[in-house]
Amino acid sequence: MRSNVIEGRAALLGLALLAGLLISSLLYSYNVARADDINPLAVEFSLPSSHHAVFGAPATGVQIYRCEAVNGSYAWQLRGIDARLLDSDGRSFARQTDVAEWVADDGSSINGQLSKSIDPARGSGLPDQLYAIDRTTAGVFVSVTDIVRDHVSGGLPPAKACDASAAATTVRVPFKADYVFFEAAS
């Protein structure tokens, strides 16, 4: 009986080591930016000291806007995001598929909630944002607890008129940003 317990613990330890190696190999195979290569974040995005940056990735994509009736007038409404996250070799390894959803090429995914938004002083792009992650699956994103999107350029709602004649028009507006992925120390 005792030998079965020892064998069971050894098997669990072996699985834990294998999982750690798998995650490390995924991060290495994507060649994502190391945490110490990431540009400094805004002070407003201070996370608890137990959180640390795991990796960073630049992204390029589009904000998808639709002209819709809102409270008796018309306005451009954000209806989606389609952005590719790039590794340090410029290869895509994941996509942001919605406002708070990311899917990696390895099949892992994360979802979260926007927890803070900071309008840029420069007025040249979208707000910097902090997301709290509430669901993740195994893979490159397995340990991610928070994401910061910053250094954003472009992506603002269209400057062209949104009125009854443009109702239901969809416009894809290019943007670029940096994403920094954090994990909480265990």
C-alpha cells in the first residue's frame, strides 16, 4: 500500500515537471519578449507586488466599429477587435478576438474583464487598459492573471459622420499596441 502512495506521488511530480517544461517550451517556441525587455507601464496600472510580468507582445490589428442609433442619435459603437499578437521574431502566436478575449495558436485562451482604462494624454489613440483575467485554459496563457494594453496608436472611432444615412455601416480601423501579460506569484 505504501509503495502505491509513493508511486502515485512520483507520478504527480513527474506530471507537474512535464507541465512546467511544456509551458516553458511554448513560451520559448513563440520567442515572446522577456519581462525585463518590456517598456515601463503607467503608474496608474500598479498591480499588487505579488504580480510580475511574464512576457510582452506587440500587436497589430483593427477595432471594428458600427454606426448605430443610440438614444435618439447615431454614434460609432465598438463591435469587435481583431488583432494579432507577435513574438519577438514578428510571427503571430495569438489573436485578440474580442474586447477581453485572447486565443493562442496552441489552442489556449483567456477571458477577462476590463478593470481600468486610462485615456492617453497625447490623444492619438485608444486608452491604455488593464484587464483582470477570470478564465484561462492550459497552454501559453495558463498562468496569466492580468493583461495591460498600452502604448496604443490609432484605432479611434472613424472621423466620418455617423448618421441615418450611414446606419449599419461597419468600419475597420487599424491600431497598434503593446500587451504585457502578468501572473500572480504562488
